[in-house]
Amino acid sequence: MKMFTSWFDQGLYCEAEKLGAQIVSIRRQQLGPKNAETLAVMSKLGSTWELQGKYVDSESLQTQVFDCRRESLGNQHLDTLSALLALARSWRQLRRYSDAEAAQRQVIEGRKLTLGELHKDTIGAMGHLATILDDLGRQKEAEAAKIHVFEARKKVLGEKDPATIRAMGTLASAWYRQGRYEEAEALGSEALELGKQVAGP
């Protein structure tokens, strides 16, 4: 499993895919198809396929993982919500935007109840929702979500955290696409300066 994760993290997806498929097969035989360790590798393999553009395969595997986790752990368990998040990503890649949005909202509400509104995973899920809303052409809703993400990250992490700076840049890009060039320039310049301070020029 360590080698599989290492190859995945390095972006060696072809190598990771082959090893991941072998591990899934072995764990299914030894531990069963619904075992938590089996499901963890299946989810990682699904993510590997997604990053290779194999969206149909990824969606099929992530659906299996989600169904098993929901059956054994319930709808609100963090592992179930993580599986639903992965499934929402697959649906977005397949342009099933309405399904992806509904799933993403369920993840956000579940994480709010379990982790709290300002937990990094809850905020991250809101960022994913903003992307889906962009896909749907609902720019005002997407903008509101991006503002929420930026303000939450700034409150929790501080303005010089890389995640906050990325959220600032994302919001500046949204304003640019809306033709709000002065606001976009001001916020983008601020993000650039903070990035230089944190990471260097």
C-alpha cells in the first residue's frame, strides 16, 4: 500500500494503477469486498483512474465504495461523506453537474454537523461546490461560495496561509470573468504580494 500511495503522490499514475488493481484483488479475496481496508484502496484506485481521464471506470468504483460505506457506516459518517465527495468529483467530470451539486451539498451539510462549519474539510467541500456552480453557469452563487471559502480560510488559517492565498486568487479570477476588472486587479495583486512573502518571488 505504501508503494501505491507513493507512486500516486508522485503522479506515476500508470504504475499506481497496476499496483492498486493488484492490491484491490488481493484484499477482496483475503478481507472481503466490503472491508474498510479494501474500500480504502478501491477509492484510491478510483482517484487514480479519474486523474488519468478514465471517468466512467472511476465513477463505477467510487459508486461501489460509497454504497458499501453508506450501508455499513450510515449517511453521516466521515468515511461515507468522503466517498460521496469522490463520487461527486467523478460526476462532475462526466458532466453530471446536477448530481454532483446535490452530492456536494450533502457532503457540506454532513461535515458541518460532524466537524463544524469552519473545519478545513468543510471549507474545502464548499470550494468544490463553487467549481460545480461555475460549471452550471451560476456565477453569482459560485461567487458567494468563493467569498465564503476565502473569508473562512482567512479566519481559520490567516491571510498568509497558502490555502487562503489560493482562495483569494480564485475569487479574483471570478471577478475578472464577470468584468469587474478593478476589483479583480486589486485582489489579485494582493494575492501576488502575499504569495511572494510566503513563497518568495
